[in-house]
Amino acid sequence: MEWYRFTIDELCKNLDCSPDGLSSAEVEKRLASSGPNAIQEAGRKPLFILLINQFKDFMILILIAAAVVSGIIGEVTDTIVIATIIILNAVIGFVQEYRAVQAMEALKKMAAPNAEVVRDGKSAMIPTGDVVPGDVVLFEIGSVVPADVRIIEAAMLKIEEAALTGESLPVEKYVNVINEENLPLGDRRNMAYKGTIVTSGRGKGVVVTTGMQTELGRIAYLIQEAREVKTPLQRRLEAFGRKLTIAILAICCVVLGAGLLRGEDPLLMLLTAISLAVAAIPEALPAVVTISLALGARKMARQDSLIKNLPAVETLGSVTYICTDKTGTLTLNRMSVEELFLGGESIKAGQVVRRTVSEGLLGELCRAMALCNDARAGDNAAVVGDPSEIALYAAAGDWGCDVEALRHKHERLAELPFDAARKCMTTFHRHQDGVLSVTKGAPEVILYKCNQMISSTGGQELENETISAAGERMAAGGQRVLALGMRRWERLPDVFDPELIENGLTFLGLVGMLDPPRSEARDAVQVCIAAGITPVMITGDHPLTARNIARQVGVLDGDDHAILTGAELGELSLADFEEKVKKIRVYARVAPEQKLKIVKALQDQGEFVAMTGDGVNDAPALKTADIGIAMGITGTDVSKEVSDMILLDDNFATIVKAVKEGRRIFDNIRKFVKYVMTCNTGEIWTIFLAPFLGLPMPLLPIHILWINLVTDGLPGVALAAEPAEQGIMARSPRPPRENIFAHGLGAHIIWVGLLMGGVSIFTQAWAIRSGDRHWQTMVFTVLCLSQMGHVLAIRSERESLFSQGLFSNKSLLFAILLTFVLQMAIVYVPFLNPVFRTTPLPLKDLLIVLALSAVVFVAVEIEKFFRRRRPEKTVR
């Protein structure tokens, strides 16, 4: 119900109450019918159910099967490693689901424990949960509004509503009826909402809704209803795991059947098939993914990005839209004076002392800015107060005024505080010629009260049209404009009647203020655009302010049709909105459910969306977005709980660094898939083709498991440390539904796997033909070392290893050297020979093995050579 449109009499009649409050008996009836004034939770899942759900993932089921098989055939080490991986993944998933529960707890904390109400004609403090519709509540500075309230009394009342509306400044409240329909929350100046904070003045209001019926309660409901979204990586790996399992089972059945038909030992063939299945399943993949994401998260934490949900690191690499808040993310969240208009001339703040306007005019304006101002220097020299007054205080100081000394010299004698109806404030100060009054307020109000303007030669006729045009131009640029005027008195007035005192003023000037863009924001936006990512501003601020900032940082290129207000969005049908959603770059004055609607509409269009936010109103959209990014400095507990990532510096530019890191991590995960699947394919081809070529079984089960252990382990994990490739931010984002084998990865796995298997079978055939009794050890070693050559070659998709530098990934180099040493140990250490069924190789055979092992490395380097000759696709 639009309570802001009700008069006080209509309000009381509709709620059956009075401004004098309810009786205790009536309160008990209403509490029984409306329920407690509290945020309710949906039914919680028991913790053990959350834990069990972590083992339903298809890849996890595969790993559990692999662990069981490894245990059956006596490979205890593999069983322990796989079990550790399963437990680690389960713990991470459990923690992430448990965070949703904590989000609701954070929402509850926003409510004050007690509220001051009028009961039985007297003021009383009661638990907030006992507030009912029709209650009359009282609030003052520091009070947390206990429910949604229609204000019936207001004295200089300002309420901080940023958590609900996104409005960067405290909102001035008044009592008057507002007759507009479908008004956004930020414009309902006669309403106060549950969970918001009174920053100045005092007020009184009638409770209109409580509990889940409040705006805060509606947001709680949206959070509970918002769907969890799987990351691109989770989707790709799930599909990958299903297809891989089917392929592995089919191949193992063929190998087992072929061996039995050839008359091989049934037990040996069964163990070989099982070993091949264990080797073919990339059980190190979850570990590599987890380690890659964890290392990326640690690196991002050093760059002011705190990752709460590890898969979110990779998700950033798939993002196609970033829906960002304005205040504090693209801007500094600090008002500053941008422009002055005095003496008939507009002056940019940075040029204020270098222009033709005399210092006398500037001095008068600066004095007025310093005196008619309640901001003050607090602890550690920080200035505290209303953001606009802090900006005036700082500007006066920057332009040569010693504000505190000036205030001491011109002691404040009296004041007429700001009033929303008058739209101005006046202060009286001691002056050498008597008393000086300074009035500050809305330009149209101050101009009406002035009869002249100051000039370098004294007073002159007021140029109303010129001043009004200047004020409108500044406001159109998104600035908040204040006007200042002064009047001299022989002594303090006897009667402080605003109608009499705030008249006959001399106009001093206009001051335009703006929350300025961050210096790095424009570059960050341009990098996003160059990377194929569309930045979209979603804010609760005024459309003019949003448009101005969006243009300054490059989100908006001048097309005003790309701006949509919350009211306009509310009038669009879903079908019409989905047609326009990709064209909109700025949303202003939006409601919480509209933010959610924007995110969902983009997702329905096939986009992957990152959503930044800091308020409670952002929480549902943060949860629904593919990656939710909360603000670390200004963010509420609720937004932080539901998010995947927290910006510790609230800076949009930090997101760009995170996107680059996300792309690097996915590249490295993809390299691991390329590496391990190619190697596993090589092993499969070796065992699969040998019997069809009339050759004996080339490898024993222990050989397969050893290769799987040493090659999938350290070298694979070391790929996680691979640095970003050149031009990584000049690519288009990966299509969200793109297969992990896209861009030639599948073809590479097939042809290099065939080559690896072919080299191994060639080694076997040549050694047997030559009568070499070491043939099985040679095949075993060639297959193992070929995989080391392969991992060196695939460090980059295009760049040669020789231009990359062998030492640019020292952890990988160490892993390869360690694998080589271990392989040589089981070939040449006598007590290991019977364990692994190996025999020492003569030097000639070892050199042949090393030469054959290099074939795969050379072939892949040749592939990259031809790839470099083709132009790389970049963002258009």
C-alpha cells in the first residue's frame, strides 16, 4: 500500500489508531494477529543433509569409485590421495552452503533490539519484536527505525537509507503528503524504513507494516527465494565427467574383451582394465582446480579482492556483464566541490584561484561556506558531519581559509536550522561592524530571498536568469547545487521569524558538488570494454547524477536512450524489457526486486553476470548473479554474506584485476585438462592398439598406476602457477555454454594422444624386433618422459617455450626434474626393479628412449609455430 499518499487523518483511520498511541490491550490483539516484528527464516536444512549433498556431484562419485578400485587392487597411496581430495571438496562445498544461513542471521542483526513507542499515552522502551502496526514510534539521532513508518512529526530529521536505496546521502524527511504513484523508495520522503538509521534531528511516526511485510522483510524473502547458480567451471566439469566416464568404461570393456579373446591371463587382463580405468580418470583434476583457485584467491587477496567462494575466481573469466553500483565503486563516495558560480562567471574548482574573479569575491564565498556549516574537525583531523557540509569545509580550507580560526573570529551567535519546508538554513555570527548572517540552501529559494548580488565593485543588480541558467546547467551535469547569500545587521534580530530574517539577502554564489569518479575508474571501464565485457551502472541515485558519472567513466557513450529509471522499468512488460536489456547501460532509482529482474533478464539472454553492491537491497541480486561482489568498506553484513567475493577497497578497478586472474586460472585449468587427458589418451592408445598389432601387453598394471601417480601429480599441479599469457585481456569472454574442449583442445588430445601412443608402440615393436629384453622398461620410460615433454610444450597456447623461458615457471621445472629423477630411480635402483618389474637400461637404450621421448615436445612446438602464423581472434 502506498502509505506516503495518505494524510495523517486517513492513515490513523485506516490503521484504527491515533497519534497518541495504542493501548496495551489493543497491542496484544494486534500482536496475536500480525505476529512478531521479526525477519523470518525459511526452514533450514539439517547440517548433516548439507554435508551429504556434497557427495552427489557426478565427478565425486567417479572419484569414490576410483578410490574403491584402488583399494581393491592394493594401491593404498592412490586410495588415500583420492579420499583426501573428496573430503577437501566436500568441506569447501559445505562451507559455501552454510553461508546462506549466515546471511539471514546478518539481516536479523540490522534490527534494533529495542524501540521507543507511545503506549497508553506514555513513552516506553519495548523489544522491537513487540512493535505492531498502528504503534507510534519515536526516534532521534542514532536510532534504528524498528519497522516501516509513516512520519507524522519531523524536526530536522535525516535518515541514512543507503543500505535499502543506494542513495549516497542521508535523506531529509518531512510530514507532507506525496501524491505521486509508484514512487521509488528513495523519493518517499515522508516514510522511514526498518533497519535504516537516523543521522540527525528527531521524528515521530505511525508503524504501517512489521516483520516480513516491511521492505527489509521483502528483501529477506527475495534472498530466500533467489536461486543458487552453478559456475561455468562447475557446469563444464560436470558435463566433462559424465562423457569421460562413458568413454572410459567402453574402452576398458574393449581392452578386457580383446585380451580375453587373445588368450591373455584373465586376472592380468582384469587388473589391466581396472588399472586403465583408474589411470584414465583424472582424479587429480579436482585437486588441481582447488589448488588453482586457492592460489588465485590468495593472489587476489593481495590485490584487495577477498574470495569467499573459490569457483567464483574462475567465473570472473566468463563474465560478459558487470552490473556495478556507482557510489564508492566507480566514485570515491566522498562529496567534493566541482564548480562555482560567482560574479556572473562559472569556475571549475581546480582553477578557482587562477581565474579573473578577484580574491575578494572568492574570500566572501569561502567565509560563507565555512561559517554556515555544521561540519567540524573530529579525531585524527578527520572532518565529520553531513557529506555536503564536509565538502564545503574542505573546499574552503583548500582555497586558503583557516576554517577553525575563521569560526573563532566570527563566533556563531544564533541559527535557524535547516528545515525541509524552507529548504535553507541561516547562521548569525559576530562581525566587526555588528552581526553577519549567512543563508545556505536550494538555489531557487535563495534567489527568491535576494535583492542584489555581490561583485568586485560591491553590490549590483541581481541577474536572476543568468544565475538560474547556471544552476540548471550544473544540476543537469549531476551536481548537487547549493546557493549562499548574506546579510549584515547592526545587532541580532529581536524576533527569529524566517519570513522576516531570511530576506533582503546579497547573493554570494552557487556551489556545485559531486561525488567524483575514481581516477582509475575510466581506465578500468575501458579495459572491460576491450575485454568484451559490458559494464552497466545500477544505482539508487538520481538519473542526472548517474548519467554524469557514467559519461565521465565511459560506461555511457552519450546515448541517453541507454538510461532507464526504476519507474520506467516498472512500466515495461517482461518481454519488452528483455528486448531492451542489452541496450541499457545505466539504471537509476531502482528498487531491490528490479535489480534482481535486471540480473535475471541478462541471464535469460545467455549472459554471465557479475553484480556488485553494498546494501541490503543488493543482496537478492548478489545471490542470483553468476558472481556476487560485495563492498568491503561500505558493504552491509547481509551483502557480504550472500556474495562470492568482497572488494576490500570498494574499487571497480580491482574487479578488472580479478577478471584477468580469473581468465588466467581458467587457462591453466584448461591446460591441465589438455595435459592429463592427452597423457591418459596416450596410455589408452598404447594398451588398446598393441594387441591389435600382434604385440604383447606393453605395460603392467603397476606401470600404468605409477605413470598416473607421478605425471598427474606434481607437474599437473605446477601448471596452476603458470603466468597469464600475452593478450589475455584482449580476448572475448568465453561463451558461458562453451564446451571445455573448444578451440582445438579436443583435436589436440586426439592427435597428440595418438602420437604419444604411436611412439610408445613403435618403441615396443623396434625393441622386440631388435631382440632387446628391456623393451617393456623402454616403453614404460618413453611413455612417462613423453608426458614431461608434453607438459613443457603446452605451457602456452601459442608462444614457444624458448620465448617463454624455461625458468618462468620454476615450480613446473622442479616437478619435471623430480619426476625424471624418480623414473630413473625405479629403472636403476636395484631394490626398486622387482617392485616395478623394471630392468636397468644400457646407455645406448637410454639415449634412444630420451630421443623418442622428445618427439611429442617437438611436434607440439611445430603445432604452435603454425598457430602463431594465424592471427589470433580478439575482441571486436
